[in-house]
Amino acid sequence: MREESGERQGSGESGVRGELLAQARVCAGQGSPMYAELLARAADDADAGGPVAGVLGGRASSALALRMLGTVHRIVLEGRAPELAAHYPTAGGTADPLAAWPAFRDVLARHAAEVRAGLADPPQTNEVGRAAPLIGGLLAVAAATGLPVRLLEIGASAGLNLRADHYRLLFDGGGYGPDSPVVLPDAWRGTPPEAVPLRIAARLGCDLAPLDAAAPEARLRLLSYVWPDQTARVERLRAALEVAARVPATVVRAGAGDFLDGLAPERGAVTVVWHSVMIQYLPDEEAARVHRHIEAAGAAATRDAPVAHLAFEPPEGTHIQGTPLLTLRLWPGGERRVLGEGPPHGLPVTWY
């Protein structure tokens, strides 16, 4: 799963400055005042020819700001930037955006070559909060079919949400799921899906750069792309890694189109393809292949071998600035239903 990034269109800015300011607005809107402030100051520093300009070097590419932030965060988490760590809650510090800027700028100056190299790696997260819409949608599928679930995820990263049925979701008036290290508070609003029995018979995902949830370097990479002043997200990630250590799931290295090539129904199970806040990052042709494969499998579905497509994505054409919708298509039939909506990190979901 790729992290959120803002678009420059309509910002009145272009190039590196536009990229930084666009992402600053996204971070402010999604609850990270620290990153919003650091990116606003980084935009000014780039214009002034400071260390930001030296690191970014006139680049303007997808998620440029997040690549820079993630690389710096990794340096902090590795204990190599103690002055900045004092302001990063993920490293035991206290969030203070104004005080953090001089230390952040110093890290860019002292580790310029390393940060430049880090720009080549796309951001990657495995946002556990998105389990709230996904598991609700899966309950709708289970209620309609009564069958075990063959779960397939595209853009699965480390596969943490392939274990979503092992998380505990809380909502006004109750909760859903087993006792778990992962607790999602205020997960559902409105009338939640019926809590029917949910049996997952297979868990398989794909990613262009899959991460092994058991590997220390993979855990560090995931943590480095969580925004450091969003402590609840950090706690959810760490808890989900605990769950992953005891619940097997497989994530293969493959593009989404190749992964779904040959997708077919399976008798005695409902085949569910799901994804969350990732489809807009696919090239148009790749996204078209994904939809063709799902449609073909749906056309072959039967009552005892149904197929479902469950997506938590911004409305088509809105990029990340649109509020993601949880949509479901279930074959035979294939009618598209909008089940609910929620913010990009998934919490809370408002059910329709």
C-alpha cells in the first residue's frame, strides 16, 4: 500500500515547492501538524537554496515529499539523529514542529547523499486502520454467501490487513472481533454490518516490493513511513506486527495485473479481491487489466462459487483529495453497491 500524497493541480505552485506545499496541506488535513509545518518550511528552504534544494535537486516526482520524510524518519529511528529524535514521538521525543525544523534541516545537510538515495524508494505503508472498512465489507460478503472466504489483496505490502479478522473493532454500543493486540476505537458509525460468522480459508496478496513482516528491516521501513506525531497509527502498526507473527499469510512479488491473471471462481468458497487506497497509483493500463480480470472471474461465478470485488478507494478522478468510498460488487449479478465512506487512514467508517 502506498502512502497518501497530494496533487499539485490547483495549488498555484509548481515543481518542488508545489510538491512540498501540496503534501503539507494533506498532512495538515489528515492530522499531522508536525509534517505540515516541516514541509511548509522545507518549501521556503528549497526556494532559498538551502539543504532541501541540495537534496531534492529540482526533482518533481510522485510522493517526493514523503520519500524525503520517510528517509529522515528512518535515520531518526536508527538513533543517528538525536537532536531531531527529541521532537519525534516515535523515538521517544515530544512533538514540537517549530523546534524540530532546525534539527530536521541539519539532518538533510549532514545526510544529503543518503536522503537523495532514499528518494528512489517509493513510500510504502500498511495502514491498519483500513481494516475497519475492509472487514465490514467482508462481513457483507459473508452474510450474502455464507461461504468461507478466499481472500486476495493487491497492493498488500506486508500483508497486515490480510489478518484483519484477527483485529478488535470498537464502536458505539459494542465491538466486533476477537481479543487482539490491535484495537481500532471508534471504528464504525451508523448501522454496522451484521456480525455473521466469518471464515477465511486462504490469505494471499501481491505487491511490487513485498515486505516480510518478521524482518527487522521491513518493520523499520513500515514505521518510517508512518507520520511520527500520529502515535495511534504507530501503536496499531506495532500491534499488527504482533498478530502477523502468529497468523500466516502469503504476499508474493507481482504486479496487480499479473497477480490476477487467470483469476477464477473456486467451488465452495467466495473469492474476494480487495484493495485500499492504492488503485490510483497504478498506470491506467495496469488498472484496466485488474478490472478486466475481475470482470472475467465475475462472469464465470456461480451461486456455489461466487466472486466479490471489495474496494476502499477515493472516487474515480478525485485522487487522494476525494473521501474514500467502500464499494462492493458481488457475482453472480455484479451490481455495484456503496457501503460506506471514511478518511484515507480508514477510521472511522460511516455506514450508509
